Amino acid sequence: MTWFVTFLGAALVMAIVRDMFHTIWHPTRHGGLSRLVMTGIWRLTSRLGPRRRAAGLAGPLGMVCVVAVWALTVAAGWALIYWPHMPEGFSYSSGLVPAEHTGPVDALYVSLVTLTTLGLGDIAPAEGWLRVVGPLESLVGFALLSATMAWVLGVYPALARRRTLALRLSHVRGGVTSRELDSDGGATVLNGLASTVSAITVDFLQYTESYYFYDGDENISLPRQIDHAVVLAELGASARHPDARLAARVLHRALDDLAAVLDERFLHTGAATAAVFASYARDHGGHTGSQPAPGR
């Protein structure tokens, strides 16, 4: 029974390390536990209605909850490793009676002190292999802190790129005509949009949790602006200028790729690009209809 509890604790620790790896460092996978937490909070906030979701708490709150689950589960896992070996495997300071400090709370205390690298020393591993395991937990705690910082520093630039694309589309919506698209300048605009859409697609692959951030302002909300990019691609496809037609085809392909990623990872509609974007807008509390086409 002693070693069963120890192996159970080690399994918990390994499960969290794996989840951290697939969430933060693996570019095309997403950790199972972290995704469950993020989607759970997203669905919970969706019950508040699209207007109240505009506070934008789902994404940040989800990330905080994921980190908290990681930290608490790792601490509990290491506590299970320590607990069966208390008190004989540990040394106690002179003010403590070892027989009075052998419960799960004491094991959790030792685990938290080690995980946070406080090193108070009142209860410390004394048995050979436990003296090796203790520093390993400190390394995991340091990795958890570093990974959390890297995660946050990666997600928010991805959100900035997404919001910048939405804002640019809102500008183009009222300032570019179909005649202007039929030119070198129009080709440049379409190429720029295609490049940015491709970058956003990669962001959704690498930072899946960015999907769960709500943008209340319509002008910086990609779900509310992306359908205008579809309109621009359709207008550019009928242009006489060869560069504009080529750029429109590239933009159309980039939009198809974005819709495929959104549908595969989040929406699961199995529909065409326009319908996926409509579902994306609905999921983020936006309008589902297409934006008006630019003037001719």
C-alpha cells in the first residue's frame, strides 16, 4: 500500500508535467486538463449571455484556474509521494515531535514548501532517495513558474495580432471600393490581409487558449470582422488586375485554413468557411450576417 500511494503521487505529477508540455511547448497539441478547464469556464460564462461576457473574464480567469490546477495537483502528487514515508524518512527540527507530524496535511506542507523553494527546514527529507526527490520537486516548481510566465507572454501578443487584424478590417470595410481593389494597391492590401490571417491561424494552433478571450469592442473583435475579409476575397477574385486576382485567391485560401482550424478545434460544425465564421461570431456573441460589400 505504501508504494501504491507513492506511485499514485508520481503518476499525478507526470500527468501535470505532460499537460504543461502539450499546452505550452508543443506547437500543435493542447493539454487535455488545461483544455477542459478553459472550455468549462467558457461555457459557464456563455450562460451569462453575450453582453455580460463582454467583461472578458473567461480567458484570463481560465488561465489562472489552469495554473492553479497545475500547482495544486503537483503539490498533492508530491505529498502522496512523501506521506507513506513519514516520519521515518524525514528529519524534524528539535521543536517538533515526529509522531505528531505524519498526516497528509504535514505531507502537503512539506510538498508546498519544497515546490515553492522556501526550504524552511523544519521537516526535511532524510532518507537517501527522498533527498533526491525533494530537489526534483523544486525544479518542477521553478519550471511551473517559468512556463506560466512564458505562456502569458506568448498569449497576449497573439491576442494583439488578432485584434490588430480585426481593427484593420474595420478600417478597410468603410474605405476601400471594389474599383480600388482592382489595382496594384488593392493587391497589396489583399496580400497584407492574407499574411496576417495566416499568422492568426498559427496563433490559434500554438495558443489555443487565445480563442477563449472575448473582445467586447466590435472594431477589435475578429469574430465580428472576419466575414468582411471573405467579402474582400470575393470582390478581388472578379478583378481584372492579375495581381489582385492572385492576392484574392491567396486570401481566400488563408481564410479557408483559418476556418478549418477554428472548426476542427473549437466549433465542430463541419460546415463551409462562411458558415464556420458565422458560428465563430455567434460563439463570441457577435452578429452572424456578412458585412456590406465595399462600394463600387
